[in-house]
Amino acid sequence: MKSFLTALKFTLLAILLIGLAFGFIFFRVWQKNERPEITESSWTESEILLGHSSTLELTIQAPWHRNIRSASPLNHPDFLLPVTDKAIFTKGSLSLLGNRNWTLSIPFVATDAKPIKGLTASFPIETTKRISPNSVNLALPPLTIILPEEIPETPRDPDAFLTEDEPKDIVKVDPQATTDWEKWRWPLLAILIIPVIYLLKLSGIIKTTPPWEKALGKLDQLDPQTQPVSFYSKLTDILKQYTSERYSVRASAKTSAEFLQILRNHPRIPNEFLNELVSFAHLADDVKFADHTPDSAEASKSLTLVRSFVKSTTPDPDEGKKG
């Protein structure tokens, strides 16, 4: 049994460390907010006749939080006309480094035989709340446009000029269709991490400060000689918070009457403290709400009472080692 628990501890610790590592990687990618960059670009046909088309295919690598808005270019050479109703883009899956590849395919029709060397096109990126570029630029890859033997009088008239070599119909892919699961990745990650952290705490791998140690540490910082209202407000808050964490009850936001009712009804709270805690709660209310000014002896006695209550209800450290 012990070997199984040991293996479970190390497995959970490994899962937690892996989750933290990926969380840090994705946070750093978000923090840098780098501009998406084009990693690949090419034409399906590197040489076409004037009036014919070639499809520009490119891959854009973007941080996980930056999305490509569409495949229709914002800017392009005036003699290369995009066929927008046939332009598509596909949203790829996330990489382990927090980046995503987007694939774009845009047919362009050549309306002039000008050289495209040195010309560019740009594609839209969804804007964010932070200052960041809203487009990505591409230096167009080489494309040769050849003049036909005979040029019609109205080259810009598609009926008179475009040939059977029109852009082929492309089956459009909904960029969200294959990535709907990503809408649930963060809730699913939270559902996974929360029980892992709980089990790690339960097993002792993740150490947390026990409520009695936190309460005693805060009590040591209180001075009975300080302003009474502030002193009793802090003292009652410490008592309520300790009771909430120690006995798993909702006492922190309760009124004094409700808090006293919790003390009376809880089976694990020692009876010998009930009368004194009731008197303390009434005294604290008088100080905070009725302008009662206690003497220093009362303040010291109240501090000692709460400290004694915490110490008396601190569990035996050997209890968890039994069995």
C-alpha cells in the first residue's frame, strides 16, 4: 500500500510539474506578444499566362492568443487580383511551445505582366487590447506572368479574357470546426489541476500552513495596548477565520450571534471555552459598536483566551502518524 501511495505521489507531482511548465511556456508566449511570422509561401503555378490564376499558399506561425482574421489580403499588387470567395484558411493545432500554424490559400488572377519581384501582400490579424500589429506582411515569392499570343481589347473583362483555367473550387474548411475542443481546454485543465493539487496537499507533497499556526502567528503580532476597536476587530477576525478553517464551517462572514450559534452547535468545539467565548464576543461587540472602552487587563485577557482556545484545539501531531 505504501509503495502504491509513493508511486501516486510522484505521478501527481510529475503531472503538476508538467502542467506548471506548460503554463509558464504559454504565459511567456502571451507576455512577449510577438508578431506572427510567415514560415512558408509558394505559388501552385510559378508560371502563368496573363489572365490566368495561381494560388498563393502560405503558412503563418502565430502565438496561441493571436488569430488570423481571414485569408483575404489587406494589401496586394494592383495587377494581382485575389479571388476572395475562393480564399480559405485553416486553423492548425497548438504546438507544445504555445504557437499555432495557420494555412492560407488565395487564388490570384494576373491582369498585367509586370514583374512582382520586391512586391508584398499583407494579411489581417485580429486586434488585441494590447498594442500589437494588426497584419502580417509577405514578400511575394517569384511568379512569372507570360503574355499570350493574342490579347483581347478588354483584358479586364472576365467574360472576354478569363480562360477555362479559372481558380478551381476548393472545399472550404471552417477554421473552428476541428478546434471546438479548444473552447474547453482551460476548464478541462482546471478540472484536472484542482483535484491534483488537492491530492498533493492531502498526501503531504504540497505543504500548507495549518490554521492553528496561522492563527498563533497573527495573535503574536497583536498588541493589547493598541486602539481598542482595531484590536478587537482583528482579534475576532482571527478567531472566526481559525474556526472556519479548523472545523470547516462558514464563520468568517457571520455576525457575532451567528458565530456563537455555530460554537454552541458544533460537536467538536470544547465546552469549557463556550462561556468565555460568549462573553468575549459580547465584549468585542460593545467595543466595536457601543463605544465601550475596555482596560488593558480586559484586552490582555481576551488575547490570552483566544490563544488558549487555538492551542487547546490544535490536533496532536502524532494523530496523523497512527496506523
